[in-house]
Amino acid sequence: MKFPDPLVRGTLLRRYKRFLADVGLETGETVTAHCANSGSMLSVDAPGSEVWVSPAPNPDRKLKYTWELIRVGETLVGINTGHPNTIVAEAVAANEIPELSGYTSARREVKYGRNSRIDLLLEASGQPRCFVEVKNVTLKRESGPDRPVEFPDAVTARGAKHLAELSDMVREGHRAVMMYLVQRDDADWFTLADDIDPAYAEAFRQATAAGVEALCYQCRVSSRDIRISRAIRISVDDRTNR
């Protein structure tokens, strides 16, 4: 996924009211940017951090910028939760995710389940339909490549609901995949933040026991684009290494 316009560098002053962030630009101007992330943003919201914002394509929009990236140590992290579905869809189209290859049709935001929409529905003649739910991952509470990224960063009843609906699809004879997209490249493995949301962790274990597949792919993040780079392992019960 390429950013359509050059990003603008600045310094994060504060994030507040979930969807707002004050950013000091290099020009000396302070702007309020839209924060397209409803999570807690634990580990990726430290004031004083270098951030990158995108200019709004609509000149009449009230907030003229959207917060896109933050630097954590030496790592750029993508915090905009509006991008993961596009990143995954582009990677599937380019055959960059072997586990999701071999399909001839890919549709986004298709209605299914209990008043929900699946992020990506893959289809091919003679194959079960494949329902792919995408979750954005940014949480990393400890530095070092041997420390995991985690999900979720806040309680998410909606996320648990999605896992239950994916399980329903498996019971109906379809394929269901929970895709965790990590918008940072400084970890070798993924785990569940079950201390933050034990109900989600239990829902995950029930879903995978029911046949829901779990994948985790890491991204290469730059101020020009965000692209899938590699799969990383999922280890949800190895608490000794957390």
C-alpha cells in the first residue's frame, strides 16, 4: 500500500479523545490530526515521539491531517487501522501470502454472520469459501526482537464476536482465517495479551479448536509505503517467554 501523497514529519504532543492527536510539524505549526485507531495504542503513543501524518485529500475536511506512523526506538509503526484490509488484499492479489493463494475472486466487506461484514472473502470454483478477518497489531511492551507483539491492546468484545462468527463459518463447511497484521518489523513472534482481555484470549482458543486458522504477518513500514514482508510464528500459551 503506497501513500498517495508525501507524508509530513512532526512530533507527537498528545493523543486524546481517542481520535485526536496534536502534532508539532517541522514548520513550527501545531495541528490536530485525525487518529484512525480506536484502541488504547499502548506502547505507540508516547509524547515527544517522531510521527508522520498524511495531508487530507479533501481541502474542506475539518482535520487537515491523519496520523499514520510513529517511531518507537528505531522502528516505524503504522497506527492507522484503516489500512490493514488494503494491505492484506494487495498481498493476496500479488500471491504474497501462500496460505491464501489459489483463489480467483476476492471481495471486501461482504455481509455475513450476525450483522457483520467479513474483511476479505476469497472464492474459487470447487473450493470452500474462505472468510478472512484482519486485525491490526501494534502492541509491543518490551524491546528486542525476542519479545513478542501482542493483541489486543484493549478489551474488544467485537473481536471476540468475530472469532465466534468465524467458527460458525467453519461449522457450515467453509474455511475461516484470523489474520493478524503487524504494522512494525521488530518482533519474531506473536502472542495474545490475555492479561488485557482474557475473554478474547479464551474466544481465540475456542475458535482455533473449532478449526479457525490463525496467521500472523509482519510489515515493512516506511514513509512511502507499508507492505507485507514475512510470516511470524504464533505462540499463545508460552508465557515463560513473554
